[in-house]
Amino acid sequence: MDDPILTKLKARLDDTLTWPCVYIFKFIAPQSESEALIKLFQGRPTSTRQSAKGNYISITAELNMQNSEEVITIYREAAKIKGVIAL
């Protein structure tokens, strides 16, 4: 794992969680990128909410993850989408 932030996150996840477990993802994205972000979750249940002006969308997904590497994979894929912020 090349990114020191993701390496630290993986260590923290492994120290604090027992796998498998439900992990909650929260992202904010420009409205124009909402489809790409929703597609990232491959049809699994998500909840969305638009910002007051409709420029942004927040997406929350509670997913059953088998290990910390699955969590990191989703964060890596989300980082490829322009303007996405992970919360």
C-alpha cells in the first residue's frame, strides 16, 4: 500500500474492528459525479441527500465488509471520481 494515509487507516481499522462487520461509508460529491459514485456501490443499498442548492449530493452506504482491504478498495475507487470528499 503506497499511500501513507490509507496505510494508517488500514491499521486503525484492523485495530478497532472485528471482521467481518458493517462499515458505514459517507461521501460528498458534485451532483455531476453522483452517478459514478452510486455506481461504485454496485447496486447495494445507499441513501442520498442533495445539498440545499442542489450542487452536491451526500451518499451513505452501510455495507458488510469482510476485511479492511475491502474498505480501502472502495476508498481508492472513490478517490478516482472528480471532486469526491470522504467523510
